[in-house]
Amino acid sequence: MSVLHSSGKTRREFVAGILSFAAIGSSDLAAAPQSPIIPLVPGPEVDSYKKAQTGLLEKFKVSAQSRYVKIPKLSLTAHVLEAGHGDPVVLIHGGAATAVQFAPMLGALQSEFHTFTPDRPGCGLTDKIDYRGVSFREHAVDFITGVLDALQLRKAALVGNSMGGYWSLVFALARPERVTRLVLIGEVAGSSPPGPERPRPPQMKASLENTRATYRAVLVSNIDHVPEEVLAADYAGSVLPGAAQSWGTMLEQIGREHRGLTYALRPELKNLRPETLFIWRDKDTFGPPALGQEMASLAPRARCEVIRDAGHLVWLDQPEQCAKLTINSLKTA
């Protein structure tokens, strides 16, 4: 999500605040519960989300099945979309989005790869979570470890976008033996240097039109590239019970830890062992391509490709180019 790394908390965190309330419309957060995990409860919102998820998968002819796996270390149940056949690829979505936002990519990958796309904790059909007091980096590593273990994947390629890119990157640093390739699409969350605190923007009511406005403002270069099914699934995910609290407390915890997220990882990139591709876009509002190029130069086996006329969700603006770069990277021996 966002650019100008010279202004703002990290620019990512500032605009993430806009997205969290523009797309979700959260109410004031309740007090933190004794257990951070909030089980997903069936109801009309869940039914509506499942319908929207199915519609988006059908739009891109993705033959996926839903799986629910236990992550014992985190005491939660995670939802995973499984599709295709071939070498395993795990895709980690960004922000307050859900796994099905990757549907265009899944459609392109499913003929050559066995894809597994989990909803991150707090998102989609995975249990919700109150992030206050949760060690964020450790949680990210534990979640991906738990997903791989539950799916009985000894190792896999990782594809991550935005916050999912950060999660994928810290996992690759912690468990390099389990990562065959690493593809990071769009600005990796918090790639810009930290800046001064900024006030959280005012809340906005959750609606399909506000979801569309958020995509237009900060997520894509051209809103006409975004199918209605993508917006419908995003909106349906944003109003799931517990989604707003999960996202809001995540931003709160990130601010409390003051780590700078991905920017703080720069000294560690020399230890990044998997072959890594940064796919940046020239019009990403969360950070200029120079950030990806700088990070690629710090890692021994990394490179950065820049796609023109694309925003933060590169695969929506330029699906063919994004898929081609990703597939070629995953197939590289």
C-alpha cells in the first residue's frame, strides 16, 4: 500500500490505517481478551463471504477446495484454498484482505503448481485474533510453520504480497531450509524507513463503494482492471465478525513494537538464502521501486523486476506480466 518513505510512521502503516477503516469501518476496539484467538462463528456474514469467495474463484476458473487445518502452537484453525497440481507453492495475502484475492494468480498457477493459499489469522475463514501483546514476527513464523506442517509440506515456494510479503520474508530468514523460492509481489509491508507518529484517520462506514474507493485510491493503478467479484469478496471479508478488531489490533501491535517491519530487516538480508524475486510496480502508492531494488542488492540471490502501469496489487493491474514473472521464477532451477 503506499509511498513516500520520507513522511509518516512508515508510510505503509499510515496508509494501512486508512485502508483498515475505509475498507472495514471498524468500531472502537474492545478490551483485549484473555486468549488472543477468537473462533470464527457461523452466521449470515460467513455465508455471504463464502458465496463471494465462490463467485471470485469461478470468475477466474480456479478449481479450489477449502481445507481447515489446526495450528496447535497458535491454538487456531486456519482456512486454506488448495488448487492445482505440481510443486507446492504457498501464497500469503496482504493487509486485511483474504486468500481469494489471489484468484487471478491461482488461475494462472494451477496448471503447473500445487497451490495452498491460507487466510491469515484475523482474515477470511481463519479464526480471528486480538494481536495486542502478540510477538508479531514470531507469530508470522509460527503461522507459516504451522500451515506447512498441517499440510505435510516439508518445503515449498512462498509468494507473498504486502503484509504477506513481510510474513514470507521473516519465515524465509528463520526457516530457509523449508523455502524453495521466494516471490514478493508489491511493496513488502513497512519497506520504508520509520517516520514520526501520525494520527489514525477517521473511521468510515464499511460499504462496497468505500471498498471500491480504497482500491482506486491506493491499491491499483486503474480501477477498471478490478472485477466486481474482487470488490465483492473484499467487502464481504471486511464485515466478517472479528475482522475489524483483528486488523485494528494488528496495526496497534505493530506500532507498539516500533520495529519498522521490513525496513528493519535490511541488516539480515545478507543471510537470505532462498532465491528471491521482488516484483515491484512503478505506481505503487506504498513505496517506489528503489526500495525493492535496494533490498535486492542486499540479498545474495535476489533481483527486482519493475512492472509499468501497475499499483500495489500488481496481479490485478497487469495479470499476464505478473504471472509470467512469478511462474518463471518458480520454475528456475
